[in-house]
Amino acid sequence: MNDYYEILGVPRTATQEEIKRAYRKLARKLHPDVAGPEAEEQFKEVGRAYEVLSNPEKRQMYDLGGESALGGNGGTGAGFGFSDIFETFFGAATGATRGPAPRGRRGQDALIRLEIDLRDAVFGVEEEIQVETAVLCGTCNGTCTRPGTSVQTCAVCGGRGSVQRVARSFLGNVMTTSPCSACGGHGTTIPDPCPECSGQGRVRTRRSIPVSVPAGVDTGNRIKLTGSGEVGPGGGPPGDLYVELRVRPHPVFARRGDDLYARVEVPMTAAALGTVLHLDTFDGPQEIDIAPGTQPEEVITLPGLGVGRLNGHGRGDLKVEVDVEVPTALDDRQRELLAELAALRGEEHAEPRLAPAANGVFSRLRDKFAGR
Ligand SMILES: [Zn+2]
Ligand SMILES: [Zn+2]
């Protein structure tokens, strides 16, 4: 937190004259025309500190409740605007009955992304994620006060959190109720803030959170971890943490829904004669029967070896598509054998045989697309 006294380099007992002198000295040194743009932030901070400490009323409020007593940004504090007057005429009652505002507010939700392997989406996985987050201050346990001290009832509003004022306006004299600026509307002040968290009730830290990723998740799915978000200001209850998943593409297996797809290449002779292939799957090596006469793009289904279903009931299938390789480089002996085979099959002068449309390439593409 910004300590205005520290910023100006003066003791808390400094007189107005000492504060003014300290400010002038710093402002001359830090002015952007002198110190360059790097010092601009510091220059502004010094200006804010002086704005508050040079005004006896604001300084008193600041001494009682720190920066938050001034409305968060060290701004105009006790001022009231048109909305107060407006509220007085059109809904003043609600303002008057409002109690003190609790110091602790709910923390923000957070979103973190997590990449997992396809295998983890198939079976589910226990992961550990690292998050940069606000946690309850261990020194004050979220009470914001230095251990052994406690909050004090606000002397300005008597603990109500709001103050009533008679204000002169263009509408005449009106009674306004506004949040007490001495205590920020909380009804209490912290004379001795916790040194660990500067009276915020929370500290930033890096922590690891276990995440249980269920089988069947896919890219874009979010897992909600209730209460694992940031602890709120003033040690308020934590928000929720959302873990958004991305499943890394796999070099062998593609996924469609709960089914996995793989493509194997089989030599022309093996497709004709039949063979047994060995394929490493997520469930270990599997034997795949290539029946004699297997055709290009034929799909062999291994039931239950796909992705686990998100609802916990069973798994999809593993579908293996067969790609038939036609040899491109033949030596003399191989050509001779193939020619002999062609002769035996009466295929020396192949004529086009038109397949029925239903078995044609278009329907095969359609079947593939439908995952059959
Ligand atoms: Zn603390
Ligand atoms: Zn107050």
C-alpha cells in the first residue's frame, strides 16, 4: 500500500510547513521536465500524497483509515455530488437505512488454461496447476489488523458507516446520507494495520491446486473449482477458479466425438492375402485382423477402445482405416510374377467395370464423414 508519509519522506508528526517543504523539494526533483518520463508515476504519487496530507481534514481521515478512507484513489473524499441530492428526493429512505458495509468483499473468479494429452482425455487425469493468486493473509487471518490489535468503531460515524449532512443546493437545504469517508463506509477503522498484508487481509502468492480432469473432456471444456479463485479484499470469501482445457493433437490418433481414428498402411499383397497387424493403442498393443481381400479405406472397429464418455458410461470405439499401398518400383522378377497373376485372373487387358453408385467413392466419403 502507498504510505503518503513515506512517499513524502516525512514523519507522521510532520507539521504542515514540513510537508509543504518536502513536497516542493520532491516535485522539483521529479518533475517530468527535469527527471524525464520515467519519473512521471512517482511525480504523480508525490502529488497525490501532498494533496491529502496538506489538507488537515483529509489528513485526519487518512490517519484514521488509510487510503481507503479517502474513497480508494485519494480523491476528493468528503465531497458529494448531484446523485446525493437526487437520491435525497427520489429514494433517500434506502440510503438512510443502509448499515455499515462489510470490509471483506468476495474475490474475483479466475480463469486458467490447462493443456493435456489426448491420453488424459481418454482416461481422465489428476493434474496439479500453478496459479498466481491472492490468499488469506496468514498473519492476520483476514482481519486486516496487526495481531493483538483490533478494528475500532469509527469515531466519525459512530459505527453506522454513513453520515448525514445538511447541504445547501440549488434545490434548497437538503439532508443527504452518504458513506462515511473516515471509515470508507465500514463503520470501523484500522488504527494498526497488519504489516504482512498492509491491512488488505490477503496476500499474493503462487500456489498449486489439484485438478481432477474427468475422462471425455475436450478442448474448450471448463472445470469449475468452487472457492479456488482469489480471496477478496479485506479477507473476503474467495471467488471460483475455472480451468479451461485444451487437448493436444496426437500424432497417430484423431478424435471425433468419443471415437478415436487411426490410419494404417497395408501392402497390396497383405490386403489381398490377409494378415495380422500390431497397433500400439492407449490400451497397449492390439492385434488387428486384416481379412483376405480387405479393400482400400475399409474401416476396422475395435469397440470400447475410444475416449471415455464424459457421463462416465463406457467408452467410444477405436476405428482403424486401412490404406492399401500399391507398389511403385518393381524389379523384373516382381513384374513377371504380377504379370503372371494378371494372366491367371484374365486381367491383362483390364476394362473399366462400373461399380454401382452406392458403392462408389462418394458414398464411401459420406460413410467416413458419418463415422461409420
Ligand atoms: Zn494481514
Ligand atoms: Zn465512519
